[in-house]
Amino acid sequence: MITEIPLDKTPNQAVSFSLESDNYDLILETRLGNLFATVKKKTGNIWYTIASAAI
């Protein structure tokens, strides 16, 4: 499944989703003029960063 995330003029955005009963956050943010994407996974009450990259 492909989901489109519309980009606002707001520099930082986040979307939450579930995949096979696991919770994830996808965070898009601008830093120093570059766009970065970070994926975090929730296990119990703790969020873990599982990927982060400039795009």
C-alpha cells in the first residue's frame, strides 16, 4: 500500500500509522535547508528510532 502525505508549508510534520499491530511515527522535518525523514517504532511505552535519513 502506498500512502501520500501532503506537504504543508509547515516545516515539520508527523504522521502515525500501525503495521501488523506495531505503532510507527513518520516525521518529516527541515534542518539547515535539508529535508529529513525519521521513522520511529513504539515498543511498550518506549519509542525507538529505526531509520533517519536526508531526502
